[in-house]
Amino acid sequence: MRILIAGAGAVGGYFGGRLLEKGEDVTFLVREKKYDQLQENGLVINSVHGDAKLKPKLLRTGVPSEENFDLILLSVKAYHLEEAINNIMPYAGQGTCILPLLNGIAHMDTLERAFGKERLLGGLCFIESTLDEKGEIVQKSDMQEVVFGEIDGRQTERISRIQESLTGTKASFRYSSEIVSEMWSKYLFISMMSGLTTLTRSPVGPIRDTAEGRSIIEGLALEILPVMKSLGANLPDDAKENIIKKINAVGYHMKSSMQRDIEKGLQTESAHFFKYLLDAAAEHRLPVPVLNTIYMNLQVYEKRREEQKERG
């Protein structure tokens, strides 16, 4: 199976590298600067699950090619999605499967419009990884899993072939017959964690320490769940109790990746996570005061960030 990884960052580079290490036919589609770096230094993974230095096959974005692939893994930030679609479009034939690993749900409609529902798989990933100053991938936790499956839950011939290619690496690639439900569950957790930690600029522990914080956690869950259900999310009846239990179980000092992005002065996926929910809430006339406050806070941050960029 010919596999194309769109990008070679901390997520795509890690999982693509593990597939390449296994011996799969993997190619990375990257920008010119990344192309030069990988040509010179290779793809380097420093991980608790085993280090690796690999020489991957590379394609440059914007350079014409006649190649087609059986599977394309897409792990970009949501605000780069349109650009990524344009970049991978030439490599997606009629039989190509697109496996997105983005957080949230909104990207699925965008990808369906671009490639058609029949080429689209459901997917998500769990990983803590970063790029260091040399562009090497640093992965220092047990969490390193991709979950994938057919959107309708069927065990098809193509998903069996994909499963055979993806499994057997040092990373975990897990097939799910309920991938859409798993995507919604992760979206709920990410939205809760991102909203709470960016609003307070605090790890989750101190939020849980206060009665007001615990009240906000419950209130946010009570806002988000009806909105997600209005969008068709298949979440269990005890979803509120489950998500609060999950928030209470995470480490005291845990921050969301969106909070870390803010601390670094980076762009956030605020529209992808929260505006999508707010638009649905408005359509269905659902009250979401905490969600509105979270999004307003992020919009203020984004506006200030843009102003600082313009000032240089």
C-alpha cells in the first residue's frame, strides 16, 4: 500500500516515521524548507518508545507529480486545512482513501466536499509530541495512538487492507467500528479542556480546586452536550458524568494544547472548535453563555496577536 503523509511535523512525522520504520511504502509531502531539512538530516524521532533516524521519500508541495497513493494521512491544524486539501488533491485518485487526524468534526464536511464521502475515513489520534529547535520529533509519553475506521462502521475490504498496513509498528494504530462516536467523544474532551484552560490561563488542577471552577466545568458540559447532539453526535446518556469524571482524572498540572499555543503566541483552532458549536447553538436556539465567553476570550487573543504581527 502506497501511503502519503501530508506534512512531517510532530504528529504526521511521528506516525509516518513509525510506518516507514516498519517497512511500509511511505512518502512525505512537505514544504520546501522542510524538504531541505529532511534531505540533509533525515527524519529523526526521539521517543520513549524507541528512537529512529530515517531517510524518507519526499515530495515538495507545489511541484507537479503524476504519483497517486492508496492512503493519505492528514494531520494539519484546522486553519491550514484548505491549503492542505489543495496540496494533496493531485495525489488523490479515485481509489485513494483520506484519513484525517484533525481534532473536532467540522473538517469532515470540508473534506467530503473536496473528495466525496466515499473516499473519506474517520480518524483521530492521541499523542504528546513536539518539534525541537533542530526539527527533530520529541515524544516522551505513553500516549501515541491513531484510531481509524469507516464512517458507517462497516468492516470493508479496504479497511481490512489499511488495518494490515498500519498495524505492527511501535505506535498504536487501532481500528474502530464506532469511529464517529469516538471522534465526538474526543471533541467533547478537547473542547472542555481547551475552553477551561484558555479562559483561566491555568492548568486544570487549580480550576478543579475551587467551587466556582467545578461549577463552570459542569455548566460547560451542560452547554456543549445539547449542541453536539443537535449536530447528530451519538453520545451516551451518561456523557455528562463521564466527561466530568475524565476532567477530574487528568493530571493536576495538565494544560490543553490550545493553552500551550497561546503561551507561545501561536494561532489557535478556536473557530474550528468553538465557532462551529456556537453556530449550531444559534441555529437551534440553545443558550451557551460560557461557550460564548470562551470564544470571545479567544477572539480577543487572536486580534491582539494579529495586531502584534502587523507592528512587527
